[in-house]
Amino acid sequence: MWHQVGSYRIESRVSFKTEIDTTFDLNRLLSEQISTAIRSKMLPIVLAGNRNNCLGTTAGIGQNRLSIVWLDTHGDFNTPETTVSDFLDGMRQAMATGRYGDSTESISR
């Protein structure tokens, strides 16, 4: 049996590209593409160069249909309150699982 395959390239639309603005913009775009694919009865497969794509992927799938198996050498469960480096990449799992801490409201705007 053959399956139809589609390919979509996602590029940031922010005019002034800072790491955090680009990260959240790309994750918003990824979330929209994942959600569209699922509504179209397609199986989305994400190939990305940074593990932060888990945020857009999990948001696009939706919490009521989501399970995560995370195989990585890093826990990535830091929050703004627990990080010693302030490195956003170390907070992705906390964000993806809703354990980001008190700063979630300001980050999501």
C-alpha cells in the first residue's frame, strides 16, 4: 500500500530575529502545520535541527491525544526558577509538560 507524502518548510516570519522570538515563532508555525496535518488525517513527521520543536509538535497534537517518550541525555526539565544557565533549551520539557513555573503566562504572550 502506498501513502501520499507531503513536505513543508517552516521559516520564521519575525523581522528582528532574536533567539527567543524566532524559537516561539517557529513553534507557533509548527503547531499550526501539525494541527492541519492531523485534521487532514495525515501522520506528521518532524525533522528539525533543535529539540525545541517538541513545543510546537506537542501543541499541534493537543494535550488530550498526547503521550511523550523522551529519549535524550538531558532532562531539559529546568524552569526559570530552577535554571542556573538561563538557557531556553534546558527548559523545553518543562514547557511541553506544563511545568514551566510561574513565568508561563509572560512567555506565552
